[in-house]
Amino acid sequence: MKKDIHPKYYDQAVITCACGHVFPVGSTKEKMTVEVCSQCHPFFTGKEKIMDTAGRVEKFRARQKKAVAHKKPAKSSANPKAKVEADKVETKK
């Protein structure tokens, strides 16, 4: 292996999460910060947590409400013209 080309490895690098949890890991960086860790991630905690920094979730929910409000009522499937066409096809067979 070549000497002096590899970065320094820290056995006890410190990771700090936005929730306040601090834990040691092995890394080439001595200190790091993360937004989500196993103590606050919804998969591990079972709690729903919306991580929204730019208001995207609220914009999406507003668009969904608007779409539901403007949704047209479904047309009935009893279309007489379609039924006549279907009967013609069946009688030709």
C-alpha cells in the first residue's frame, strides 16, 4: 500500500444530530453534524415527523385540497349510446 495518500482515520469521530443526540463513529472527519439520526428518524421511532424546510408539504396539501374541490362528479356508466354499440357488436358475432 502506498504511504501518505490515505486520509487520517478517526476511531472516535463525533456525530451530532439536529435533535441533540451525539454518538461516536469511525470516520475520516473528526466532527460531523446530521439532520436525522436513529433517535429521531420516523422509521426507528414509529412517530410521524414531517421534515419540511421550504413549506413544500403545506403547498402540496393546499394543491390537494384545491384539486378535490374542483373535481367533477363522475359520469354515470349508463350511457345509452355505448350500450347500443355494444349490443351491435355482440349480435354480429
